[in-house]
Amino acid sequence: MSDAGKEAFGAAMRGDLSEAAAVADALFGDADPRAHAWSLALRAALACTLADAPPPDLDALVGVAGAAPVPATLAARQRALAALLAHDADALGRAVDALARLTELAAGPLADASHGLARAGLRWLRGEEAEPPAIAPVAAAIDPSLQVEHVSLRALQSLAEGHVATGVASARQASRMAAADGVLQAEYLANLVLARARRRSGRGHLALRILTALRAVVPPTWERWVGLELGLAGALDMAPWAAVDAALDVGDRAAFDAALGGLLGGPLAAPLRRELIAWRGLTDPAAEPGVDAGPWVRGEAHEVPFGIVDGARSLLSPAFVVATAAGARRVLARGLSLVVEDAWRPEPIAQTRRNHHTLAALALAGAEGLEAPALFAEVYGFAFDEPQHAEVLRGLVHRARAELGDAGDIVREGARVGLAVRRALAVPDPRAERSLADQVLGFLAGGAGRATAREIASALRVPLRSVQRAVGALVEEGGCLAEPDGRRVEYVVEDTTFHQPTLHRLRGRR
């Protein structure tokens, strides 16, 4: 009977749960301790996949370890993975303790490797530095997912420590290994980590594509983590972000605070908590920006921290400078609904881009304003020369003042230029704009999947010729593929690691 349990467990790891529950019930309480242990392993696999399936007791796993060390260890590994997916450090800590006892009762490479990986996962959840242990070949032969988990954890740890290039390399390696090994849970983990690495490296469109694909195939226990990552990649319209998104739609401050508090108040890995706190600082004009979001909020840096993507549905600038008489800060466009309703906003037309740049720079400069040469260099990108550029600067200030109207005034005192705010302003900041190529990739990755240049131009409301130039350059650089469909040419986002065969394989093995 133990052979039946072993076969059913192997099938479950490959994504086939059709016999798992029946075999687990048949073997539970069997006089053969090995058969009983495989029943516990199957129950652990079901609980790691289905949110409402009860997991086996950890003490029970320890109790059968002497007679059946392999299934007992595999069951404990499933308990550890379920805790990691839930970001539950307390539960993972209990699994680590159980695996430590298993290593004492059933010393061997599988137990040692499982304990080391669970402990590394716990340290990542807690935000502590750790190097996942090397996996002995004999252990990997018993459980192929050990090596994939090792490389995935190494990628997560590298990203948490700010070593983004190393994290991307490890995540790509883990994804390719998982595809070859055929263990479904390991492949989910590897590709979830790959999406995280893609976002952190500034390729949010690839993260969005991977996560959107995963969302369609992963079982319930994976959905919260995938959903958290989707929100950070710009997709706020699904769980667990849906309540946050709904509050932002109507500018309901109380509902927004409650919904975001619910996200931050639940179990959350320390690296994700740090990113969610940064997201709040970037989005909420009333939030303390904190150490990670602070430089961007103050205009000292123009690259959004952690590769966070704005979730705004509009086609306005992804960032605005919000200014009142009390001060100014930059916010992501999705947070504009939380700004006072009567805030003055300029028309988002291309001809006024330098006006917006001028107003945004002056607002963030505060009461002291900027030296006139510094303002000129900020807006035009080259040094100010008095004989050549004095009249140009006067024209720049005049146009910006005229657009501002009665909402405020631009004041020149000697060599300094400052902004006096009469009522709340929300000015697009061109320094934080996404390129058209990035907008095209984001559109394709965010659900469209594929589209013609005309469809992209219509959705983004930009000239067709501009889109044609952008997709032409993207195809030449390898950022997307051009696929003929009759008389149409459709454009598809391409990722050299997570590509179409991966989608078909994961969907077919759900």
C-alpha cells in the first residue's frame, strides 16, 4: 500500500491531484507505518494546494519519521511551503522546528536539505540575511524541487539585499530548472520569483505578464502572494488590492486607510512589507514617505523605488507634484483622488510640458525657490548662459505663470525664482514619465496579450505613427515580437525565460 501512496504523491507534485484525497483516506491509519506516512504526505500536499484542506499535525509527522523518514520529511516540506506562501513566519517557524527534530530522528541528506531550506525561507520572511544551503545530489534525486527551491530562495535573498542583477540571474536559472524538473509547485515558485525579479529590475511589463499568467492557473494557496505582486506591478483591480483600488476610485480616505491597513496588518514577508510601505509613501499624499520613497517623493530621484509601477488607469503622467501653502511632494497618479477636490490641474497637452516641468521643479524647491540658472538647466538640460538664454528664461517663466493663472504666482527676486501657491496644485511631472515604448509594453502585458499598432494607438490615445515607430524599435531590440495574422500584424511581449510553452504547460497541468 505504501507504493500507492508514493505514486499518488509523485502525481500530486506533477499537478495531478485526482487520486490524492482517496489514496490518503485509504492509507490513513494503515498498520504499515510507511503507508500511514504517505497518507500524511498526501494530506500535506492537498493542504499546500487547497486552502480549505486540513494539514497533518507536525507532531504526527515526527512520530512516523523513524519508520518512514522520506514521506515524513516530504510532508514537513509541504507544510513549510504552505507557510511560506502564506507569509506566516510563526507557522514556518513551527515547520522548521519539526524538520529539525526530523533530522535528529532520520538523519540524512533529504532531511538536512529540507531543514536548511525551510530555515532560509524563514529568515527571508523575517527580513534577515541568509544564504540557502547547498543541496546534496542524493537529496535532489529524491526530491527534484529541492534544487529549484534553493535557487529561488537565493534569488529572493539577493533581491532583498539589493543585489538585483544577481537576483534576476538566479530567478531565470530557477525558472528554467523548474521547467525541466516537472514539479508543479516548484515551477509556480520559480516563476513567481522571476516576476518579482523582473519588476525589481525595472521591467514591470514582464512581471505583469508572468503574474497575469500565473493568476489564471495557480491554486488558491498561491493567490494572495501573486495578487500582492500584481498590485506592485500596477494591477490593483483584484484581490487582495481590490478594496484599496475601490477606495482610490472614489477618493474615500477612510476606506483607503482601512483597506491598506488590512494589507499591512496581515501576515506579510518583511521584504514585501517594506515595498508596500514604500507604495503607500509614493501614492498617499498624506503618508510619511519613509526612507525608501523619500528621495522620489522629494524629487531628488526620478526612478520609482523597487520598480513599483503606478496603477493609474488614466493616460495622464504617472507622477504629479502636489503643492499647497504648507509644502509640496510628488505622488503617483493613482493617488490623485486623495488630493483635495478643488486642486488646480493644468491641461495635459504636449505643448505645456516645459511649463509643467517648471512648475513641478519650483514647487518641490519649496519656499527658497531655485537660482535662475539652476531652473534653466533643470528644464532645458544644459547650462544657462546669460547673454544667450536670458530672454528664453523670461519667456519660460512668463508662460508658466500664465498657465498657472490665479492658482499661484511665480516670483523672481534677484537671481532666485520661486513659486507662491494660492490654492492646492497638482502638476504633472515630466521627469517621471514613462516612455511610449514602456506604455506599449505595459498595455500588451497587462491583459491585451497581443494587439496591432492601430489598436495600441487607439488604447493609448497617441498618434499611430508614434506607435509604429515605438513597436518597430521594440521588435528590433527584441522587446516584443511581430506576428502576422492574415493582413494584420500583431505585437506580443517576449520574455526569453518565461515564454509561451510555459503558459501552455502550466495551464494544462492545473
